[in-house]
Amino acid sequence: MAEREIPEHYLHGYAEILAEVSATGRRLTREEITSRGALGEQAAEAGYGLRALVSAHLNAARTAWPASPGSAAGALAAVQQVIDAFAEGYEGAQRHAVRQEEAARREFIDDLLYGRSDLGRLAERAERFGLRLSHAHAVAVAEGPVAYEEGDPVPRQVERALISRFGDRSILLTTKDGRLLCIAPGHQDEVLAHFAKQAHAATDGGQVAIGRPQPGPGGVVHSYEEALNALELATRLELEDPVLRAADLLVYPVLTRDRQAMAELVLDTLGPLTTARGGAQPFLDTLTAYFDCGCVAAEAARRLSLSVRAFTYRLERIHQLTGADPGDPAHRYMLQTAVIGARLLDWPAKDL
């Protein structure tokens, strides 16, 4: 596409400056430099390309050269000063525009993730950033060993990986509270899966949670909250999976919806373990390992660095103290639910 023709306005007074400076050998005055910078700002705000503007200055200099007495060195020095001042003003305007765009983007992302803006207005603003909030969207959140900001090497690396594979697919990548975020249309699960893979690698083994696709302008914040809750659950339950899907963890919010009932189950079922020497925690670790490996005692013992005999003794002791046998399917569900509840409620570290 051809460049737009540069209006003479942006070259106003240029030929006169060249003529005088080349004749006298003086440098540009402060006022002349300021005026060139102001014209550069105006050109940037009008959307003209710097390459075309520099070319226009060089063409004007070539046209004015035969009529400009004085040394060639003086004329070239004047051209350099004019273009430097013009380019500085141009680049300053561009930096200001970038800062404004970044501020608008950050404000939009904050409003989007906190749901604190009028939804209709939010949907209009979203189109500017490639999102159509009338459709369902899902959010993936990656948490690494350190906090990340937009522009850091890790977010840029992940963004390049996604763009190189998917191009522009209405994907928004950003950071929030030190985490990496990817917002994508709900039907494009392959985008979030690839984001999870790249973010896990780029953050040196960080954990990624993916919220469920949610419809409408408020869907992004709902999916985002699900992803955050999944990361919180992973911390409390010591889940080490590199990728967590909120859809796979729905049972945990259900279990804790009635906190009082869960607390009663934990205390009634596991409370007697506190009377053992060493307290309840070693037995909770025993049950957690046992249930996590499918009730295979040998594997659970290996995970806890115990002999099978020592591990089996712990199971028997749990049976003696609680009256519930971990190896009995009739008791297993109650024990496992109580163990999950204890981890969610941080018992016995915290009183219930």
C-alpha cells in the first residue's frame, strides 16, 4: 500500500532554516529545534510513517540545496539537526500513545476480571482488544515461582509461542497479580491447552489452572475466579498436577459448601486421632497417601518412605482409634471425605 503524501505543513520553514544555517554555519536555535519537535509530534498523531517523513525532509533538502549558499558540510549538519529534532518529537508522541494504550488496556483488563464496569460498555470496549463478549470465554491462569509483569521475558515468550501457532484468534494474553493469564473463546480449548503447556515450561514448572467456558460479558470473570479457586485448592490439597481444570475439581466446593457439616464430619471421624502420640497429622498423611494411590499399601508406603509393615501398622492404628477401617469399602468413603475436609479446612493446624 502506497504511503500517504506528506503535507507541506510538516516542512514549514525547513528550506529557510537550511538556507540560513548553511550560509552562516550556525547551529539550530532552541526555538527552531522545539518547532521541529512539535511538528514531529503532530505528524505522529496524524498517523504518518516516520520513514516517509524522513524521506520528505531529504527530498526537500535536495530541492533547496542549489539555492543554499555555503558549505555542504554546514547544510548536511543542518539537515541532521532538523531530522533529529523532528524524529525526537515523533518518537515522544509515539511513546505517549503507547503508554495511553497500555493504560487503557490495563484498565479494561481490571474491569473485565473484576466485573466492575457496565457489561454493555465492557462488551464494546472488548472489541477493541479482539474479544467478543457475546460468546463464551474461558480463562487459564499460570502461577510460577516469581511474580510476572507484562513485558517481562516469560510473558513475551509464552505470547510468541501462541501467536506463532494460532495467530490472531481473539486471544488476549496478560498478567494479573503476578500471574500469567490467557483469555480465549470457550470452544477453542486447544488454545488454552497450548498456553498451559508453554506457561508450565516458561515458568520452570509453574502450575496452570483452566476455568470452565462461561457465556456472556460476565463469563470471563466467572471463569477467571474458577481458575483462581482451582489454584487455591491445589495449594491447600497439595495437588501437584501441572494443569488443573476447574471442571474436574467441582466436588471440592460442594464438599465445603456446608462448612459446619464438614467440620462435624472431620471431628467425629478423625478427632480420635489427636489422642495418639505425635498427634493426628502423621495419620492424615497416611490416609492421604493411601487414597491418592488407589488404596495400594505398598505404593503408599513407598511415597511416605515407610516399610510396608510400618504403613500397615498405621492403618491398623487408625482403625483402632476411629473405629473405621480404611480397607473396608463401607468405611472408605467416609474416611476419604473426612480427610479431604481436613485438608480443605486446614485441620488439625486450625481449630474447627
